[in-house]
Amino acid sequence: MYAEERQQAIAGLVADRGRVAVTALAEGFGVTTETVRRDLALLERAGMLRRVHGGAVPPGTLTFVETALGERHGTRSEQKQKIAAAAADLLPDNDGSLLLDGGSTTATLAELLPGGRRLFVATNSVPIAARLAGAPGLSLHVLGGRVRGITQCAVGEPAVGALAELRVDVAFLGTNGISAEHGFTTPDEAEASVKRAMARAARRVVVLADSSKLGREHLVRFAATADVDVLVTDGDASAADIARLEDAGIEVVVA
């Protein structure tokens, strides 16, 4: 099957089923997941579908679709390990301070925090807090609020209010979508409010996101491109996407 035929078939499946998964498409067409993602990116630019995490939906569907944290931990794990390792080079020095947003890639970075280095770490993520509790050298601060089951993160006024009183060296944030034109987005307004407050609380803002997030927009923007200093992504990111973000003033680190 030629690439054009495969892409037309994918567009037809999206229209018929309402949602398709990258892994299922790769298996069904006998190609790699990377090939499918390139097909989806091309079809999205043509207005024939909209990419969401792990797959695609029809173009008229608002992207408030959100994947549970446990499911995200099992996808693109190799890329997330590389992103976290590159992000570890951006950690503050001894006696520095940082914010860790919730998410599977930031959780991978939490596992790489250097033992024995004195750091102040604040997070709204229950899994990250559990992972770091008792770690030598770390002063751990857990942001309170209502915990969303799908992300296992605290949201709401208690978290946003606490962040208004903090000033840290670096904030490491996750995102669901990245667009050079619209910025950094997520499906949930409460999550966006906390991410926005984290960005305001930091001298330097670093976003960790695998390449599947590039070129996608979700329901709520939490940061414009001017609000983010560094994006750490993986080697599957297209040169065109990277160039657009760099033109917008973001330093892009490819892991």
C-alpha cells in the first residue's frame, strides 16, 4: 500500500470510529508507530483529523480528551527516559529550588534527582511526592488541594495560592499540547491554573514533552511561548516544529 492510500484509509477509520490508536493503526497497516505518527501529523495539517494523546479523533472534536496517568506511563517510555536524562542537566545546583509538575515525564525526572544534593522541591503530584519522601538532601513541599484521580495531582485554590507565595529557580512542567502559535495547552482548566501558577513562580520554566505533543492544541492554554524558556523533547520531533518554536524564542533541547 502506498503512503497516500494508507493515509486516506486512516482518515476513513477516524471518521467511522471517532477515535483511533497509534498502536492499533501500526499493527493494522504493518508499519511502525513512527510512520503512523507522521501520517497523523500530515492528516492533521490537512484538516482531516486532530491528534490526541496516543491516537487521533475527528477534526471537529474539541481536545478535552485526557489520558489517565497510569496509561501514559506505559507509552513512549524510552523517549521519556531520554528527555528526563537531558532535563537532569538543567537542575539547579546545591541549595537550589525547583517545582515538579505532575505527569509521566516529570515523574521520570523525579527518579533521577541526584542523591545527596541539597534541594528544595515542591510538587502537586501525589506519586512524585511519594517517590521523593525521605530522599536524602531534599526538602520536600507538597502542594495541597483537591486531587484529580485521572492525573493524581492537587488542583484548586489551595495549590494556586501556595504557589503565589513561592519563588523557585526552575519549574519543570508537563503539557498535553504545544503550538508555536498558541503556546502550551492542557484539557482541564483546574490543571491549567496550577501550571500557570508554577510558571509564574519560577525564574526559569522548562517544559518536558515527547514529540507527539508538538503541533497539538488542547482546550486551555497555561503558557504562551514567551512564558517558557526551554523545551526538552525527543529525536522524533520534526525540524519544522523545532524551528517554529526556536523562532518563537524557546530553547529546544533534543534528547
